[in-house]
Amino acid sequence: MDILKLSKEVSYALRHAPHEYELELDKDGWVEVHQLLEALRETDQWRNIQEEHLFSMINTSEKKRHEILDGRIRALYGHSVPQKITKEIKQPPDVLYHGTARRLVSSIKEHGLLPKGRQYVHLSVDVETALQVGKRRDEQPTLLKINARKAWDHGTIFYIGNEKVWLADAISEKYITVC
Ligand code: HQG
């Protein structure tokens, strides 16, 4: 079982394309584990997939992308489905980071951080994680420092994705410093 490939397909199904799998996410992004398993088993590649493979996908991943609770599974962040996934509002750490491509910085300085193709802007709790995110788009990514304390105090809503990933609807350029 190729667990990395499985994780990518589960992310695709639960973040972007549940309808391709005849799945319906509830408002918090959950689906029944057995429904996901049945949908995956329809392809040859995942014919023998069991719940234990989903557990090992979650337990061996360096990022906490998915969670299973009471027979249901969901992606914790990254959604692009049309129906808005509700996330828990929470006061963020005072400082958050975002890693991005050098070519995007001038637009971000002008318009702030926008969710683009996803439902939320994604922010990292530490520099290393933010740079890893940015490296997906640029081998020498730019690090942005977010004054999350000030943004929160001034009314920006933040949501928790997992312990390392925070979400926001948008971040005004007023709270962003280019490092
Ligand atoms: C950029 C992965 C121009 C933004 C990662 C980013 C993360 C702007 C891109 C998670 C902009 C959106 C999300 C503006 C934002 N003008 N560009 N005003 N505002 N952008 O992929 O944060 O590994 O949707 O800087 O690790 O890169 O899949 O967001 O470059 O946690 O679990 O628009 O996805 O997680 O790109 O990544 P994305 P992201 P996984």
C-alpha cells in the first residue's frame, strides 16, 4: 500500500472533489469512513483498502492533514469545495508566518493575503514550516511575518486548522512584514 499516494488521494477527495467520489461533506468537512473506503475500493489501486490503512496514513504523516473520530474522517485544512467548511474560531499565537514565492510578494503587499483557490488563507506557527510551504512554489521562498495579535485585536477572525496550521479569511497588508 502506497501510503503517500493514499494521503494525496484522500486529500483530493476530502478537500477538493468529494462529488467525484459520490461523497458529501457535512458542514465541518466530515464523511463516514466506510463511505470513503467504499468509494476508494472502486478503483483497482485501492481495491483492498481497510480502515487500518487510513489510520496508518494519519499516524505516519509528518503533517496532521486528516483526522478520524467516531467513524468519520475529514481533512483539517486546504479545502476548495464550493460549500464553506466551518472551522473553529480561536485566538492565534501573537506571530504567525507564511511562506510564498518571490514573484507573489508585490501583489501580497498591495492586496494582503487572500485565500486564492482555497477557502482560507493558510498560516504557519513557525518559520521552518512556512518556508517548506513556500518551497512548493519557489526554491528560495519569501517569508512573511504576520502580526496576528494586532490583526486579532483589530477584528480579523482566525481559525485553527491543526496545532501548526492556522486559517484566516484574509490578512490585510497592514499586518504583514516581508522578512
Ligand atoms: C498566494 C499545503 C498573490 C499565497 C501547504 C500562496 C499549506 C497571493 C498562493 C496549505 C495573494 C495560494 C496551503 C495575493 C495569497 N496575491 N498571491 N494577494 N494572497 N497569495 O496552495 O498557503 O501539504 O492555496 O502566498 O503546506 O501555499 O497539501 O496556499 O502561495 O499548509 O497538506 O497564493 O497547503 O498543505 O496557494 O498552502 P495555496 P498555501 P499540504
